[in-house]
Amino acid sequence: MSLATILCLTSAVQGLSGTIDIDATKPGAKVPSSLYGIFLEEINNAGEGGLYAEMVQNRGFEDANVPPACLVENGQLVPPRTPHYWENKPNQWTMAWPYTSPFPSWRLETKGGAKASIRLDDSHPLSQESKNALRMDVSALPKGARASLVNEGFWGMNVQKGERYNLSFYVRSNSQYNGPIEATLTGRDGKALATHTFANLGKAGWQKVNASLLATGTDAKATLSLSLGAKGNVAFDFVSLFPAKTFKNRPNGLRPDLGKMIEDLKPAFIRYPGGCYVEGVTIETRPHWEETLGPLEKRTPTFSPWGYWNSNGFGYHEWLQFCEDVHADGLYVFSAGISCAFRSGTYLPDDQLPGLIQNTMDAIEYAVGPTTSKWGKLRAQNGHPKPFPLKYVEIGNEDQGPKYGERVAKFYKVIKAKYPKIKIILSSWIAGIDHAAINAAGQIDIVDEHAYKGAGWALNHFDSFASYPRDVSWELYIGEFAANGGVGRGNMLATLNDAAYMMNMEKNADIVKMGSYAPLLENTNRREWDVNLIHFDSSRSYGRASYYACKLFADNRPDVNLTTKVEVADGGPAPIKGALGVGTFASEVEFKDISLTQNGQTVSLDNAPGWKPKSGRWSRADGVYRQSSRDANEIWSFLAGDFGDKTINLKARKVAGDEGFLVSLGEIDGLRIQVNFGGWGNSIHAIQINSAEAVASTRGKIETGRWYDVRVETENRTVRAYLDGKLVVQMTVPKAKPVIAISGVDNKTGDVIVKVVNSSPVAADMTLNLKGVRVGTTGTATVLTSDNVTDENTYAQPTKIVPVTTPLRLSAPQLTHRFAPNSLTILRIQTRSQARNLSGGAK
Ligand code: AHR
């Protein structure tokens, strides 16, 4: 058989069909109003340079400070070499120190022959917390010249025509300078967008000045400059620029667009401030809530483990205020006295725990204590006499084991004695329930599991919470979840998985009481985490498709689940099929004698037309196909086609590098399947889905300079990989049900809410049988879908994937509906009251 014949063997695309049986006579779990919340962490400049509307970066000139107890050596941040909590000895962890300038984000600009210099000056601290000022000396300023101190903001300042901006700064001239200071917002073209001139600055000591600047033009990447109008020297500190318009018009407030996007998620709670952030790179760098209160220039910045300083302008009080503003309960995460295990892992010894627990008690008192208490009084002085809605506290983040559990027990006892209504959360390491920690804690209200999964996991493990134990006294919180491997920057495939994950949570709401996607925010200019929910830069913001999925789940939370059963006839077994590929990761490799066998016919693919390199350096000589880049990314050459069940034979030889070689086998259920020989630093042979986790693996390595006989077979969903005739790894790709569904009742409206994910690339015609309800005449179908699972929202197309709602006309208890390919659909079916006020079967 020729290659052309093989390429022609394409099968017709058929739709799916089946039934969704909903039984309102069998109500399931109550779905609590706490189920859908959010997690806000200082990562990706989420707060600083993000939600927090301050436009000046490094306003206090403290950003070049080295975090407490650390050193910077050869460009690396080095923690104190005290023991790691788990390893009982210091580890060798360091991180690249991100700052090279003594005044990051600031620069001196001179024009027209001006002579000037700038330097940090700590001779007259504005406050203990903002010790450094920026001193500017101008020694020559000919007519028409300019000497300016310029701040670039957070990758530019968003200045919009007709809007006002509140500028303030401290200036100290010590009578050395009697001239004016001109503040200017400047566009990229050099044109002034707003100016203000400050005069009479000759007072002794620090003087605070402010002005409201009205923009006469627009630029999303403007800068702020402070220019001296005469020779002399001045010191500046705490230079701040805020848009006059903030979320809910609060001073020292938040960006309105981001605040609104979060409010629209109707979060039941806000988990804050981390994540790893809570733990710190060292125990000394953990956040201290009490240092984030009061006058801004008296707040101590916190070094985020994600590599930048947080000025704490958005501090504990502002977070509580934000919770109140969006009607969310507060969930504050406190340090358990253990810094991040993946970083230094340094910790506070047990004898310092009482102080830490007291500090947590003080924080709770600040949030909810009476105004007669020490901290409640301070809250009132800070403008909020009423208690804030703090409902949960979590002790530690991703800590583990009995030692940690014993710490939690100590916090629990003290907190519960005074605040019995506050729910206390134990953070349960990454993935799964840490029973050792729970047992050691003895008593706990809620356990927080984190679940970052690769593409396909959630679809394949729909209803996984059904296997969790029910005979426990705690409730489950999924504090961080996301499909974030093999999904680009967060494409439609991620969204189908995220939706399946939330359906899993909702279906098992008798145990899963809370969940929050992570991370929430990404300033695109500092992406530390690959897949985040809301993207923004200085002026723009958009939600990924998963943002809309989260919103749909919060908007359509039923009060009680209904028993739901799905049957789908999906056309029987389907093979892994599509393009073939050979590739590398961090290695130079040669391939030859590539052949394909299908239905007993073998054809050489060696020089087949259509091999197309995707990246890297590919060449062919003497019958050998060679990739000679050692880039530590996947490098592929693909042969387009629709190759179904097959055997691929080839010879491969590693020439140099860290790993072995890759063979790509095509796709199934929209997931690409590949074999990685000598992956993970040349330690295992693995079968991977969408380049993500090793789904099946065996220990093994690839030797340099040796030709291997490689054989890979696919049969339906099964993959077998051989080296030199020996089977090294095999697996059957788990089959996700192409259509999954859950349903429940909204007690207020009586609507039956049906959530359906069709993760297949074809439409699904489903008959819905509703038992125990009389269907009304109207309803809606809200659909989130895209043609390709690889589609994503972007700045260029921010609304490419958004939900679309259409009315439904209903008439019978048996309804049919066509569910689009690659879609999440929410049906709201009006009923004639029978479904209303179901009380729920479990908890
Ligand atoms: O969400 C990003 C990080 O993932 C969090 O800081 C940490 O808790 C988790 O490992």
C-alpha cells in the first residue's frame, strides 16, 4: 500500500447520541453557598502592579533591599543556612536575585546639556519602614535643559484622556533647593499628557505635596517624571500616582476593571494572601499582617517568593474591605512557622509558636473583635468600626505530615477557645489528603487539597471525589485547582477539564464544600505561572474561557443535586490517529529507517514528502535525519496524516545532550499521545498525554552514540513502546466519557439546572428524561465553546470564547438537545414548582 493510499483512509465524522436521566425524586447532596470562591495570591504581580491601582513601581525606593536574613551573592539570593523543616539540615536552595539597579523602575533623564545624578539616600529616613529616599543633584541646567527622575510604572502607566490622576510625594530640600519641581505624565511619543508645577518647596524636613493631574491625551505606557527647574539637590520619597477612579471609589483602592471581573465571579470567599507567599522564601520573609496596616509609608514591604517586592499598599485591611465590597467571606492564610519547602524550608522553632499563635489571634481580633479590644479599636481608627466578614483561617500552605499536624492542633485549641465560629483549615500538601497531618491535628474543620492537573485528567476522573472517605469530621476545600499542563496558556481544553473538575466538586458537595481556581491573576509582563485565569497589562484585561466557566458555575449553583445518569453511544473503539512525529528535548539525535506498518502493509516514511520541522535544526544526509539543537524544549518534526492503528519502526541514536528522543503517535479525544524515551533527565521511558505528566513510565535511560531499534505500536487506545525488541512501557489511554452531566435544583426559581460537558470534537444529540418534575414552557441554554480545543482568548481576541445564552422552548418531560462539540452547556429548565424546596439527601 502506498503512503498516498494510507493518507486517504479517513473516516466520516459522526455525531454522538444518548440520554441524560434526571431523577428529581432522588435528591442528592445540598450544594452549599460556599462552594465557589477565589484564591488571590501575590504572584504574577497580581496585587502589586495589578489589582492594587498604584501606578508607580517602587514608590518608596525600597525595592533593591535584600530580604531580611538573606544575602545576595553572585546574582543569587542566598537564605540563611539554618535547617530545613523536613530535612533537618540546611539545603542549598538559592534563587536568581531579580534586581540589578539600586533604584529599580526609576531612571535619570537629562536633556539639553543638563548635568545631574541620582543616588539612594538613607541619611534622613522618612520612616523606619521607608528608610531610603532618592536624592537628585542637578549641577548644571542651561536654559531649555531638563533633568528628570522618571518612573516607568508597572511596564507603563495607563493614562487616559479626560481622566484624573492623584499624584503625591514627599520632598526634602533642606533649603538647598528653592526652585520648582514639574511633574509630567509623558506618552511614548515624548508628548506631555498632563503636567503640574510645585513651587515653594523650601521648607525644612520632609514635606508632602499632592496634585490632581488631568490627562489631555492617552497612552497605555506613559511614564511619570519629576523635573527640577533649577540647580540644587532634593530628596524624594513615597512618590505615588493613583487613578482618581478606583473600584467602588475607594482611596488607595483597586483597578476598577479587575475589581469588577472578580466581583462578577460572585466569590463566596476570598482566600488570601497565598500560597507560597504565606510561607516566604525564608521564615523571616513571611508576610506580617500587622505591618500592612495604617499609613502607607509606615508599612513594611514583603518580598514575594515569586521574585518581587510587595509594598503592602493592598494590605490586611484593604483585603478585608475588598471581601466586604464583593460580599465574600474572608479566608486568611497564616504562616504555620514553616517557610516554603521548595525554597529554604527554614522555620520557627516550636518554642516560638505561642508568639505566632498570639499574632494570629490578634489578626482575628483586628477583623472581628469589638472596638473595645486592642486590635478592634485599631480597625475602627482605620475607618471600619463594624467587624469584617472574616470566616475562615488556614494554618500554613502545602505543609505536610504529623509535625505540621501537631502545630495545627496548637493553633486550633487557642483559636477555637475564643472564636468558636471561625472555621479552621489544615492545608493538605499537594494532591490528595494528608491523613498523617489530619490525625496529628486531631480536630480540624476543613482540609485544603491542591489539585494542579494535566490535560485530560479531570475529564478522565470525573466523580473522583466519590471515592473520598465520608466517615470523617472535616469538610473538604479544594483551595487551588486548575488544568494547567498541556493546555497552552489556558485553552478550551483546559476549560473543559476545569468545568469537569467543578462538576466533580459540585456532584460531591456532601464533602466538597469549597473550591477556588488558581492562580487568579496574571500581569502578562511577569508571568511566573503558566496558566492563570485573568490576564491583564497596564490598560487591558480579559478572562480566559475558564474564567467564564467559573462564573457560570457560580451563577448557576443549584441548592440541591439531583441524581443524574448519562448514557452515550459513542460509536465504539476509536484509534489514536493523526500526524506522526519524531522529536527531542535537550538532546541532539539522529533518526533513520523510519517505517509505518498498517493492516499488514509496510511503507517507508524515511523521505516521505511532508515531514515538517516545527522547531530546532533539522538536516538530512546519507539517509539520516538529524536534529542538532539542544534546546530544553520539545523539538518536533511532524509528518501530516491521519494514521490510525499502526506500528512505527525506526532507528534512533542520541548524539549529545541531557535526554533521549520522542515519538509522537497522533491524537485521541483531542489529546496528543507521545512516547518519551529517556525523559526527565534521562531517567525514565514514559508515555505522555499532551506533553504533560508521564502517564505511564518505567525507569530507563538512553546511551549516547548507540543506535536503538525503536518500535511503537498503537491499537485502539493502547500504546506499546519497545527498545531493541524489548517492551519498555505500555498503557491504554483512559477513556473519558465524551459527555458528562450533573443537575440540581435552584430552590428560589424552581429551575432544574443541568451542566453538561461534551469534550468530544463532534456534537452530541441527547435526550433528557426528567423524572419527578413537570417541565414548564421556557428555559435557557448557555454555551461556552470553540471550534478547536486549542483556541484561547487573547488580547487580540479577548472574547473569542465567551458564553452565549439562547432561550429554549420546552414542552415535554422528555427533551432533546444538541450539545456542541468541545462545549460546556448550562441548561436552565423552568419547572412547574415540583422541584422547588428540595431539602437534599445528604449533609
Ligand atoms: O498557585 C500558585 C502556587 O501553587 C501557590 O503559591 C502554591 O500554594 C501552589 O503550589
